[in-house]
Amino acid sequence: MNRDERRDFVRTHRTAVFGYGRKSDGPAQSIVYYVTDGDDILVSTMGARAKAKAVARLGKVSLCVLEEGAKREGRVVLRLRPYQTFHSPPKHVHQASDVDEKLLHGLGDSLPW
């Protein structure tokens, strides 16, 4: 793939793996959506997220653009219109002692959309 083909690939795709070195521990990676603006790649994230802080701290990150393959796979878009949702109150496990006979979910409920 030559330079023009690589740039065209990046321009015609929208998902990537965003990777950066954390201050401690191993590297971090997350899936992001992006758009291009000329030769720039624009990734949207919240300012308080580690991704934004890593760019400010390091000035360099890795971006692995993913081949979605949607056209080749014959994918279609399904339009869904919810009529109701199901709500189940969450129970959180923070430590091993939280897993016991009291770890029961409350009753859920179907709610109109």
C-alpha cells in the first residue's frame, strides 16, 4: 500500500484503536471513532479522560485504523424503534466479601420507551 492508498484508507474509515503509554502499569487502548480534516485526524473524547491527558503529557499516541469490512460483508442498517425497555436494579461487587447470599437483584420492571 503506497502513501496515497494509506491516506485514502484512513479517510474512508471511522474506527480505530487509540493507544498510549500510561504513567504507571502497561499501555492503555480503547476503541474510538474519528474523522479526518485535511491531513489531521480528529478524535472526540471528554477532556477529563486519560486519552486527552495522555496527548497533553506525551504529545504522541498510536492509532490503529480498523478495516470495518461492512460493504464486503453485505451488511445492512436496521432501524429500530423501541417500544419499551427493561430495568433491572444493579448490584455491584467491589470485593470478594460482597459475593454472598445477600447478592440478589431487586425486581425489574418493563417501562415504556
